Amino acid sequence: MNAIISASELASELTGENPPVLLDVRWQLSLAKSAGEPPFDGRAAYEAGHVPGAVYVDLDRELASAPGAHGRHPLPDLAEFGAAMRRSGVSSGTPVVVYDGGQGWAAARAWWLLRWTGHPDVRVLDGGLPTWEGPLETSVPTPAEGDFEPEPGAGLLDADGAAALARSGVLLDARAGERYRGEVEPIDPVGGHIPGAVSAPTTENVGADGRFLPAEELAARFKALGASEGTEIGVYCGSGVSAAHQVLALAVARIPASLYVGSWSEWSSDPSRPVAVGPDPQ
């Protein structure tokens, strides 16, 4: 099954016999507070115009639990996550398409959570809302209650698992290179990376139009980083959001990978965890 869908394919499926449930997960990593500006408001953006029939999902409240010792976007309470998905109309037997404002990170977080908890058919709109050429609506739909019950599966790493995988397999750091090297750290307590992790910025998975590179190009990129089919692969970022996009890119390349959800925001808050700096993984 493809992990992504184009806008033209989505438009066709929405008029078909089994249209997908649409989830709008617009979100931005915002540093506006430090600049004295209001943070990005995903719900306001949704209410100003969304793909017809789409239901808004709040990443901070429904795809994560409150920030704390396990990072800035820890796993959500699964009962609450399941209830949020059912309110949005998600059922196990109905396909789901997720989109965001174009960056793809937030949509990928929803994609990963639904796939990890057992939904068999979830795709991300490649390039997000900017690629949608159809009309937008401002009315808020009230979908019929879904029946989705989350059942966690494989593909999740904790801090110890990420540390072990950096030695036994390939652990990819999806953040910007300067954060990996420890040259800057605008959010978390300490700059640097998990010892043994390889720098693999998420931004290099897409072209100038925000769409994923072709699968063969992604496969070549990851192979050059040591990550190819048959190798155990994990991904982390700052808080388990952009890393979900990396897991999605790996899925497009037909390479399975696990996600360290706590990511650097969890790792760096524990002073007992070692920190590496510079371009060398070690």
C-alpha cells in the first residue's frame, strides 16, 4: 500500500464508492513566543478554509500528551487518542487521508500514530494543502462516529532502545544539521546528538515543491546513510514530529523504520544521557 497520495488521486477517491476520512492536522513548530508573536493557530487556519469534509485534529492535544519528562510531544493517552479518532469518523474499515499546511511533519505524525496503533489504510497528501486544486469549505462537518480502537504494535523506540540501535543498526537524526552538530539549539536544554546517530535532515526528503522525492531517489539517499532494507533503522528528531516524516519517507522507499517519540527533547533533559557534538556520529 502506498503511504502517500497525490491531490488528483484524492479528488478522484472522494467521489468514489469508498471515500476516505479526511483529517486536517495543520501545525507549525513555533518559536513565536520568544519573539513576542502569537503562535500559529491550526484550528483558525482550518476554519478559514479546508478540503471539503475534512475534520480538524489538534496535534498538541490529540496526537500527543502534555510536555514533560518524556519530551515535548510524548505519546498521547491511547484511550484519548482513540476517542479523538472516532469523533473524527475514523473506522478500521475506512481509508484515511491526512494532510497539513504543506510541510508534512504534522500529517506524518498522525499517519504514524494511526499505523502504529493498527489502522490498515492511512496515507498522507503529498505536498499538503497547497497541492489541492479543488474548492475549500469553511463549514465544520460532524462525521458519524467511527469504530477505530487503537492497538499498539511494533516500531516504537524508547531512549534505551535508541541508544542500543545507534550501535547495532542505524539511528537517523532528522533535525537540521546545525542542531545535530550542536552549533545551535533554539528549543532544548543541550545541543548535539545521540552518540552514534547519523545526521539525516528531514528537509532533504522533499523537492522544492514540498513533495517527496521519487521512491528510488529516497532509497538511494538512505542507502548512502547506511539505511537500507535489511538493516534495523530508527529515527528521532526534536520531539517525534519531523522524525515521523522521516519514517514516512522511508516507507515511500519501502524501508521499515522505528520512531523514537521522546527524541532529543527527552534525551537532552536527562543529564545522565551522553551527548555527542560535531559532524562525527560518535
